[in-house]
Amino acid sequence: MNDVDRRIGARSFARLLGEWRPPDGRGLADALADRVRLLVLDGRLPLQTRVPAERELAGALGVSRTTVAAAYDALRDAGVLLSRRGSGSWTRLPDGPAGATTQSPFSPHGDRSLYDLAHAALPAPGEELRRAAAGAVHDLDALLGGHGYDLLGLPALRTAIADRFTHRGLPTSPDQVLVTAGAQSAIGLVLAAFTAPGDRVLVEHPTYPNALDAVAARGARAVPLPMGAGPDGTGSWDLDLLAAAVRDAAPRLAYVIPEFQNPTGAVLDAAGRERLVDLTRRTGTALVVDETLAELALDGPLPPPVATFGDSAHLLTVGSASKVFWGGLRVGWIRGSASTVRRLAALRASIDLGGPALEQLVVARLLADVDAVSAARRTELTAARAHLLGRLAADFPHWRPSRPGGGLSLWVDLGEPVSSRLAVAARRHDVLLAAGPRFGLDGAFERRLRLPYTLRPERIDAALERLLLAWRGLDHVDAGATAEPVAVA
């Protein structure tokens, strides 16, 4: 029945469900089924997980067994649960043509009938990418006589990445760079090198959901560091709290996003970067700095890269071509000491044997034009950010969006804990959303929603019209409560 012996207890399941009950207390079975469906589709409840028995879950949730049984029946009908009499029920993905409206927002199939507000990602810069691809085909001739495997990455790309770091104020040589299959691969490789199952990993809370998934896949334990309220609705780091967390939890590794933190949009200032590096150096904590959004500053220059405040064998910087160029390239990198890069390359041999040569050559050429591409992106994104903020002010006046100085998305305070229910409702209107709890642990951030400003204007307008219909269709708490300001969790 099931190749994976993975199960979740009733109490843990209840915590994961969060605030799932409708305000009026009606339709509990449908609401419970909708919440479980969302948890499965956006990856918070892994596939092939055995869910609690009806009686156990009913007791944990304080509802009747009939309610849970009806919800499970609906989930089986929808293809989200697969059951065997006497053995239990396991989560699965639904089959069939309905997949276009029920697939995970983090694994779309390019269906243009869907309005994707789940991904914070840009389309490719067509002219520059086509020109780089044509040149890369010519460059490929020089490699065809070899075997094509390279654990470190092609020298041309490693040199281009090192030059970009140096240009940004962080002197770097090619032997300090390892090319990976995107930033996600880089994060997973670093976790494999510096942590073991059961180790603690300090993460911002909220944070990049795929990083949380990578920590869980490693068998490590994520230790959340709450982001405080910052300017313009973005987050901020409490470095005193961070120091206490490092002292008390003794994490093996800390993962931070100092530029346009995903999802809050916060930027860690120079003094904070210096203090962070000093803290992790003194405690021997490996520090992973995610710079995937660093090329997308919209309102002025950023502080120097974190590693300029104290390079070490335990400080690694992760970057990617996905955000500034295009996700389809699947090229990322790790910058660290030369000895650490060699160690990572040796470990990588058990995971993969290097990245595709042609894509690396494309990115090497694109990096030569990164200033021009970034300038064009900056113009486009500045206008898109203003447009989205204007539409939200007009159509969702009680929502309180952040106003980040760069990056690709807003972190929106909905005023009430309905993010997951809104994501379910929006799917019925062909809009994909990344609900707030996708970015946290244990069902946190139900009052929050991440909204990217990466769609073309005509697409974002159509998406917001549909989102407004979904919002109006929800059962809301007292309208006056939505107007009260709420601090960032």
C-alpha cells in the first residue's frame, strides 16, 4: 500500500491545520476537507503520510467523528486520500483532468488559464537570453571533446560569478565558487555538509518555504527566529533575540536572507550584518546567506555583501540565476572558502555529477550583461510594484501590504486569519496563491499572504478581479476588526 512509513499524530495534525473553522461554525466537514487538501497540495503535509484515524482526529479537534468521517470521504472522492480497510488512509495527489485546478502552486505546468500569484518569478528576458543562448552554442564546441562532467562547474561560469562578487565589493576567486542546479540544490548540499539528522537549524520566521522543506528532508530541526515589525510593513531582525537563540538552541547552521527577505521584504543593515557574522564566528555556527534577490534592488543601493564583514570556512553565500534571469536555466552557486568548496564538491559526487554544460555557458554570457538586465528589471518591477499597491488600496482597503525596497513580492496583512481559506477559495476562481502558513512552522501566519508583482499588468488585473470574488465569498469576522493594525508575527 505504502512504501513510506510516514505518519502524523492527531495532535500534530491539529496544530498543522491551524485555524480552519469558519467564523460562523457552519460547514465544518467541508472546511476541514479544504484545509487538508491545501496542506497536501502546497507541500505542508507530505505525500504518502498516514493521517490519524477518524476518532483520534475528532478528539484532537473537538468535533464529532461524523464531521471527520465526512471530510475524509470528501478527500477520498477528490483523490487526496487513499484508504484501505483496516490499514488507514494516506495522502496522495489527485489524478485526472482536474489537476489543472488542484495542483500544487509550487509545481505548475504552465497552464495559461491559471493566474499564478504563488510564484515570485519573472519571465525570461527574451532578447538577452536568446543572444546568450546563441553564443553559448558556439562556446560549446570547445567542450565537446571532453566527458562533460564537472563537479565544480565550468571555469567560464565560475570566473563570471567570481567577477560579479568582486564587482559588488567582495573579492572572490573562481576556486571559491561551486556551481549548482539552482539555489535549492545549493541549500540542500550545504545542509548535507554541515548538519546531521536531528541537528538544529536556525531560520527566520517566516522564511523561504523550500528552505524549510530542505531542512525537514535532511531530518534536521528548524528553530524559528521571529521577524519583528520593520519600516514600510517589512520585517526586521532582532539581533539580541538571535544571539539568545544561538546561545540557547546551539544550532549547527543558521540560514538567513538579508536582501529583501522572502517573504517580508526586509533588508539587514550593515551593522546587523557585521554583528551576525561576528556572532556565528564566535559560536562556530555555520552561516548560509541566501542572496538570490540581491540583484533586484529598486529603491537604492544595498549594504555590502555579508561576507565582506568576515570571510570564513563556515560562511557560505548562495546565489542563483533564477530571479534576475530565468528560473528555467536552473543554475545556482555557492561561494565560500576554497577548502569548503572542495569539500562540497567531494560530497556532491554522491548526489549528482555536475550541472548541464549548455545552461552554464548561457549564464556565463548573461552575467556579462547583468547590469543591463537588472536595470530593465528595475524599471519593470518598480512600475509593477506601484500598480499592485494601487490596486490593493482600491480593491482591498483593509489589507495592509508591505512596501519593500526591492525583490519580487509584497507581504500582506489580511487583518484576519483566513489565508489558507482564501487560497482554497481562490483556486475555484483559477488563481493560485501561496498562503501565509507556507512560509512558517506549525500553521503560523494565517493572517498573511505573499503577493508577487511579477505578472504582466493585464494578467495581474484579471487575477485581482478573481481574487476579489474569492475574498468576498469568504465568511469574515466582524468587518471592524479588519481595520485594526496588526504587528508582523
